[in-house]
Amino acid sequence: MVTSTPTKKRNRRKLIAAGLGGLIAVSLATVSVTSLALFTDQEQIPANTFTAGTIDLTTDITTALVTYTSPVMAPGDQNTAPLVVTNAGNLDLRYSLSSVTTEDVLAGELVLTIKSGVTTCDDSNWTADGTQLYQGDLGAVAGIALFGDNTAGADTGDRNLSASANETLCFNVTLPLAATNASQGVTSTATFTFDSEQTRNNP
């Protein structure tokens, strides 16, 4: 069978179109490869340093602040002593104070008074001036708050201390003349606990 001239022409056009398609594909591939040759640059910023601040509550006496064991106490006796509380950190803080005792009978008879701003903190002069922060039982087995609250955030009675600042508190413990026979021969030991927290971002 002899192929007609029009059929040959059509086949020739198909071959030409296929060839052009291949050239276009090769051309596009070349463009794609060439487009990867880009100018680039980079800049770094080093030394991004951060230092966390500190709160550091310290006391100049760490044991037996107010004690009366030899001779033993009688109704009407008292013991008075100053305590310096310092914020040794570099952030401002607030603090609270609580007391836990080993028993409740004598602890409930003893009267603890805490004051700030006392000029002379001793048995003879502690009542002369200052601001009373607490007056009541020495403590309790279950613990009691003397001033402030260790719950996060500002609470009534919390004491504020700036970074590197300090204040002096005056502690007085008295066994009143009205003490009952129930406290005879009883020994009570109190542990005072200071809790502190930052004030910045902590309203």
C-alpha cells in the first residue's frame, strides 16, 4: 500500500512538534537549573546574654533568738532580743513570718510581741517606741501566722525589703503574771519561719 502525500505531511508535522516539545522541555530545565545560582548573605548577632536576679533573705541570728531556760521562767519574766533581717539579693522582696511550737499549753500562755523601729530592743526599753507587727501566742503545734502570708502575691502584713536593704525587728516573749498552773514545768520550743518572694511582676 502506498502512503499518500498528505499523510506523509501530517507525520512530518507530528515529528516536528515532538521535536519542538523536547527542545522546550530542555530549555525549561536549563532555566530551572540556572535559577539556583543566587547571591546570598548572612548576618549573626551573638552575645545575647541574660542573668536571672536573686532574692536572699537572711537573719543575723539563726538559732535561739529568744530563749529562757536557765533559770527557768516564772510568771512576770520576759526575754527580749533584736533580729536583723536582710535582703542579700539584687531583687526587691516581701516576706512573712510564722511560728510552730512543740506543744500548745505553755505556748498559749507565753505572749510574743514583735515590733519594728524600736530604738533600744531590751527588756527595759522595748515598749518605749516602734510599730507593733504582732502580739499574741508564741505559736502552736499546727502553726500560726505572726504577720503577712506566704501565699504568692501581696498580702496584708507582708514586709517589703529592697535589694541589699535590711531592717531590725524586736522580739519580746513574756510569761504574764496571770499564767495558769497548767503551764508549770512545761517546756515549749518555737521555730520561726520567714518566707520571702520577689515583688517584681508579682502584685
